[in-house]
Amino acid sequence: MIEKDRREYWSSIIQILIDLSNLIEQLIVYFIVKQESNNNKYEERLFFFVLLIIGLLSNLPSASPYLYIQTIGSISIEFGELLSYLFLLKKSISVFLASFISFSIEVILHSINIIVEYS
């Protein structure tokens, strides 16, 4: 029973790190787009709707009781977020780097979470 509690503890910490890295990614991309948009209202609205949709979709995986479904759903949402940043927003190398690095970190954290839960 102690091992299960320890795994749940580490899994919860990793989930918090995943959420924090997602928040940091959104803030970094927001400030990059804000700096490069030069008061372009269309890009600001587009970015707002992308964040709104991602925020709504990010609640769906937690509805499943299975870790694999939660992980696949969360990674799919992160991949969609990466694609939306790359194709909908202003195409710059800084947005690409911030999105890709954050996506990589989140996939690694999800992989670690699966290993912790099922080891």
C-alpha cells in the first residue's frame, strides 16, 4: 500500500509539472506574439480563441479513469496546440522554438508519468 501511495504522489507531482509547463508555454508564446504583432487585433483575437479552445479541450482527458487514455488525449491536445501555434499564428522562429521545446518537455513528462504509474 505504501508503494501505491508513493506512485500516486509522484504522479500528482508530474501532472502539476505538466500543467505548469503548459502555462509557461502559453505565456511565452503570448509575449512573443504580443511583441511581434504590432497591435494587430486579428492576431490577438486568434490567439485568444486558440487559448480558449485549448483550455476547454484540456479538461476532456481527465474525464477518463484510465491513465493511457488520459495521456494519449493530453498528448493529442498538446500536438494540436503545437500545430495551431505553428500554422495559425505568425510564423516566426521564436514561436516555433518555444512551442517545440515545450511540446517535447510535456511529452517527456507524460512518458515519465506512465513509467511511474506502471512500474
